[in-house]
Amino acid sequence: MKLSEIKNHLGTLEAVTFLLPNGIIIPQHFHVTEVGQITKNFIDCGGKIRNERVVNFQLWEANDFDHRLAPQKLLNIIALSEKALGIEDLEIEVEYQNETISKYDLDFNGKEFVLVAKHTNCLAQDKCGIPADKLKVNLADLQIENKSCTPGGKCC
């Protein structure tokens, strides 16, 4: 989800809710402690130089159980970050503390923002010798010319 999309959704909501990939709702007393733009310049394992930029939201829970972040308040935080930091309309990455800081993509299901699990991947599989996915075939579906095996018939 891009920054412009979350702003559009926030304009229609009465409450801001984030849902973890396992279906658990992040407690309503969460804070958005950071809104920023992250630039990552790197070389992949195949030697290709890559550049990625995302808008980053960091969610955090405190012991202030009466805290609620209203949609308009989050819109104000986003507007301030756009003005002060020159944040662009990029994809959003969300950081949230589980056992360690986890990073998620962001989606919307019509009423809640859904954190979508991210996974690592080799970006240069062709140069690293990673085999393409093998074709999975059900042995019962194979067509064999001679359906009976005989000694020396080279079918087994």
C-alpha cells in the first residue's frame, strides 16, 4: 500500500486498527512512534546494485491503556512528515515489536489495516545456481508404453 492509499482510507475511518498476519489485533493503545522514509542501497549476491525506498511506520505499545490514535491524528503525523522530511508517495513498510522488530507490508481489508508478512529472497537466483521450481508430477498420471515390467525390460 502506498502512502496516498493509507491517507485515503484514514479519511473514511472512525478508528485506526492494525491486524497482524495471524489475525490478532494490535492493542488499541498502540502509538505510531516513527513515520519516515528509508533508502536502502545495496548490492545483491549477483553483483547488481539495487536501490529501494519505502515509507516506514513504527508501531509501539506502551502501558498507557487509555491511549487511542484517531485517524485524523495519524493524518496530521503523515502530513507533518511529508512537509518536514519530503516524504514521497512510496510503498509503506510497518515495523512492529514481536519477539524482535518485525517488518511487514501493509494492506487494507475494508475496515482494518492488515500487516502482511515479508520474506527474504535471493534476488539473483539465476546467478546463484538456485534451481527453478521442479515440475511436480503424479506418478500415476505418467503414460508408460509397456505397462508390465519384465526382467531385462529396462522399465524398473
